[in-house]
Amino acid sequence: MQDISPKLPTLDFSASPVMPAIGDLFKSLSYLSLPSEELARLQAEYVQAASQIWNQQLERLQGNGQAAPAPIRDRRFSGQEWMENPAAAFTAQMYLLNARTLMELAEAVQGDRKTQARIRFAVQQWVDATAPSNFLALNPEAMAKAIATQGESIATGMRQLLEDVRKGHLSQTDESAFEVGRNVATTPGSVVFENDFFQLIEYKPTTEKVYERPMLFVPPCINKYYILDLQPDNSVIRYTVDQGHRTFVVSWRNPDESMAGATWDDYIEHGAIQAIRVVQEITGVEKPNMLGFCVGGTILATALAVLAARGEQPANSLTLLTTLLDFSDTGILDVFIDEAAVRMREMTIGEKSPTGPGLLKGKELATTFSFLRPNDLVWNYVVGNYLKGESPPPFDLLYWNGDSTNMPGPMYCWYLRNTYLENKLKVPGAATVCGEKVDLGSIEAPVYIYGSREDHIVPWTSAYGSTQLLTGERRFVLGASGHIAGVINPPAKRKRNFWLNDKLPANPEAWFDGATEHPGSWWTDWSDWLRPHGGKQIPAPKAPGNRQFKVIEPAPGRYVKVKA
């Protein structure tokens, strides 16, 4: 039978304005510092790829090509509906080409390192936000579900959108499925001390004997401590207790207006140093073992340097998890930090603010961190919650991620200026804290330093930098995955891997080249390292606290339950 279907012409993008926006972009970018040869190459490659996509679509419509295009290797467009709808498939393929070209253009812009990073970040945010999957009219999966449910999915999505507007944040999990103290933060313990900055929790031993030297955890104050105690099977705290260590944990207060004037010095003196004093007095041990996580590690190391300047060395050992002490490379967060940005913070919420100190709201911090991974932590839920009317499943880590905390303005501004902007902690004597010149090299304790290989908040190479600042016996361990998933990796799950190298060259890449890969969790390596630092074993205490520091309330305490 003769083919009488209309013959549509193939498309030559060099002669057709099918994507005028990209053409305009090429023209506008010519005014930036872009090598002309690179711009011409990218433009030629774009025209060729766009023409190929168009012509493949024409062949498909005419029945001359494949019955359906190959699946798109992007989970946003991997649904069958995208492939079965020619217009949707074409839209997705052109979007991916445009996105790739935009990022290549951003990479090609010449300039200083920070300018390049900011351009890449801004372009990536725009690219992710404009994905066709984010719009109901362009998302065939959402449209198909709306038809199948007779519009109920759209109605549900609108209800969930209004509920999130009322709550003030995007729902990433079923928040009703969790309650702090009921099914997260459940390791048994007691609050044995509190002041305006923190509660100190002592956990109930699970072994008949414990090591004589207790363990003190200082978690980050920019979120809540129970990231270390989510569920019993992935709790760092429970694991430490089960290994026979008498464990104390700082639970930072969620600041309100009464704490708006608190400073970095306050968090060191009345936070970390006070916690050390209380653990010493409760246990009678002058030199406990200590662990700091993320900003908690920065606070703890600063506190130990302050005490060293006062002639004290209270740490028997120090563990630092994904901690920055050398802020030379702060990863993706560097795009937010420069003199103008820090000064703006100081003038709005810092001590220099004309209206007085204020608070950095927890929701602002949470939103910032979510947009560091927008496809995973923002647009994924916009599509699921609002366009498809689906309820996000319960996930303990995302519940914790949404349980944000405020920060006092002066404390936050000192931290920004002296670490991220001016990197003073790295230089002995450059920073003054609690009236003392800070020298991290004066800390006399063996140290276990952990970094996560895919960490976008504390790049592992920056975590490794602590090996060059601290002077005691040092061990660096590199785990797989990111900032949180790399740390929360219990051995029983038998997931991921870690790398070890006893040598500590100045260059982190040289360390990695000589490292040996091991399967499973780094927790077992840390436990083996910590064991000899625990001292002899003694009978477990029969009750928490002592006569001076009596039980105030059961763990997890009141402070961690306060919402921002």
C-alpha cells in the first residue's frame, strides 16, 4: 500500500528558530568572559543535537523510526507516560539538552573561582526549577493521574499545598508518623544538667561493665542532636552505649528571642566547656573521651583550644565527624559567603544591627540546605505532593531534617566572619575566643577524623585538612556517601565502605591514592580505635548523675522538643 501520510521536513536548527531562547542565550553570553572558540563549539554541538532530536521525533510520527524512543536516563522523565507521549518525550529531551548546554556554558565562563561557582550554582537552580516535570500542563504522569482519579489527585495536591503554606515549609515526609521520644530519640537516658544553652543527657548503660573514661558527644547546634539517635538500629548513641561506653550527649536549646544576643563565646564557655565540666564532676574522670559532629566538632575543638590556653587538657581522645577546622574549601556553601553577605548579616541580625541582635530563623537555614540539592529535596516533593496529590512516605531522617532550629544572630555572624570568610581558626592566635588566643595545635589528644566522600557541605578534602592542624596522634578515615548518610551507617546494615591509610601526607588526594578500601561501616573501625582510650572496665553506674547533678527529667528532655 502506498504511503500517503504527509512528509514533514527534517529540521536544520542552523536555519530555524525552534528554540529562540537558547539562541538569545548564546548571544547574551557572548558579552561575558567566554572564549569565542568554546562558545562556537557549544553552539555547533547544540544545533547538531537539537536537530537530531527533532528529526527522530519526525521519524517516529511518520512511523519510519522506532515504535518508541529509548527511555530517558533521568528519573524525572523515566515514567512510561513520558515515552508514550511524543510531545512530552520531545519536551523532556529538549529540556535535558538545554540544561546540559546551559551548564556547559556556565562551566566555560572565565573568572575567579567564586564567580564561576556562583554562576554554576545560579544556572543549576534555574535549570532545576524550569524542568517540565515541575508543571502540571507539561507533566504527562500528573495529567494521567488526574484523569484516572477524576481530578481527585489535583484536589488532594491543592489541600496539601495549602497545608504546607500554613505550616510554612514543604513536607518531605509524613510528619505525623514521628514523635521525638516516642519513635525517634528513644535511647533510654536522663537529663542530669541544664542551663540556658543546653541540656546534658546521660544514657543508661546496657552492659554490666563500662569503660572508666566516659564519652561526651557535642552535636551541631544548627539542628537537633537526635540525628545521632534516630531509630534503635541506626543510632550512633545506642551503638556507643552498647559498646560499653558511659555516654553523655549535649542537647542544644532551640533559641528564642531571649537568646538573640548569645555569642560564639557563650556557646564555647556556657556550652561545650560547661558540658565538659559537668561530665568531669559527675564521673570523677578528669579526661573524658569526646566527639564532635559537624559544627559541634568546630565548637568542641575551639573549646579545647581555649582550655589549652588556660593550661588545661581535658580530652583523653577526640573524634571529629565531618568537621571543618580549615575553611579554605567549604564546598557549595562558599557561593553564599563574601564580605558583602557577611556584613549584611551583621547589619540585620548581628551585634552591629541598628535594631539590636536577632535570630537566624531555622526555616531559612532549612530552606537553604534543601536548595543545595533541589531536585532531591524540593522539586521531587513539589511534583509528588502537589501535582500528583501523593503523600510523602514516613522517613525518620527527613523528619529530623525538617525539625529546624534557630541560631542567635551574633553567634552566627561571628561564625560566618571568622571561619567561612576569614578562616581564622586555621591560623594559631588569629582568633580570640573567651579572651584566649585559639591555637588548635595546642590540643594534646589523639584524634580520630572522619570525612564522607560525597559530602557537599564538608568536602572530605577539607575534613582531611584537620590532620594538618592538630598535632596529636591522628587517624583519618573516609566513608562513602554524603554528610549524613555517610555518618549514619550502622554495621548491621552491611552497607557502603570506607578507606584507610595510616600515612597522612599534606595532600588529601595523595592520602586517597595510598588508601585501602574496606567493605561495611566505619563504626567498627572507630570502636576498635576508641576501645583502648576507654581505660579499664568498671561496674556500670546504678543511677545517672550524682548528688550534685540530679535527674531533671527523662531523655530526650524538653529542649529537643521545642519547635523553631
